Amino acid sequence: MQDSKIIVFKLENQLFAADILPIQEILLPKEPVKVPNNPSFIEGVIDNRGQVIPVLDLKKRFGLGDTQLKKEARLIVAEIGTKKIAFAVDAVLEITNAEKQQIEKAPEMVKINKEYIAGIVRLNTGLIVLLDLLKVLTVDEQDLI
């Protein structure tokens, strides 16, 4: 692992983080337009400055419930391959630096599918699961949206 700038966000009562590199912007919540025949964790699409962007609910994706797009909720827009995807989260807490000695490989026993996990970050707030947003969707799922 190497030093990284990460975004720390909340899903349910747990903290997660992701590398800031693929992230384009953070939006206030917008109610997505439902699109039929999508996976259940795809909430629909939003219009962001003339671009139609799918909204993926990370809590649903990881089996942690549904994100309510109210109050502190945010949409983290990231470039995944050639597409932009808005990841719905309960709250964005901070953007911070994580030094390589603070990042460890994910343990063998993890609740979320291991390919999504880039590691575990040790911050002052405790242990945080570091997600790889580029791997949250499989190649087949990326083709669906």
C-alpha cells in the first residue's frame, strides 16, 4: 500500500473510506428517476449538469439497508471506467490523508465481498474499511448501467 488521500463516509453506523482519485464531486442528495429492470441497488438516474448519471446505493449493495436521501446524505460521483456513477452514502465526514503504515490488507474474514475491499485504514476515529470503488460493480453490472 502507498500513501493515499481518502474520503471517509458513513453507511449505517459504520465508517468506510475510498481513494479520492476516481471521485469527481460530492453532491447534495437528489431523488433519482427510477429506471426499470436494473439491479435493486441501482436507485435510478439523476441529471447532473446535463449528464445522466446512475445512482448506486452502497448500503443496499452491501446488504446494510437503504440510504435515505435526506439531511446529511450525499452522492459521491466517481468515474468508473468510462462511466460516472453516483454512490449514495448516509454522510460524508472528511477528506484526509492515509499514510501507507496506516493501511493494512483486509483480513480473511470480511462481511463484504473481498474484491471491493482495498484494505483497512487505522485513523484516530478507529478502523475504517477502505473500499475500491472501481470494483464495487462487476464488469457485467457495469455493462447494465
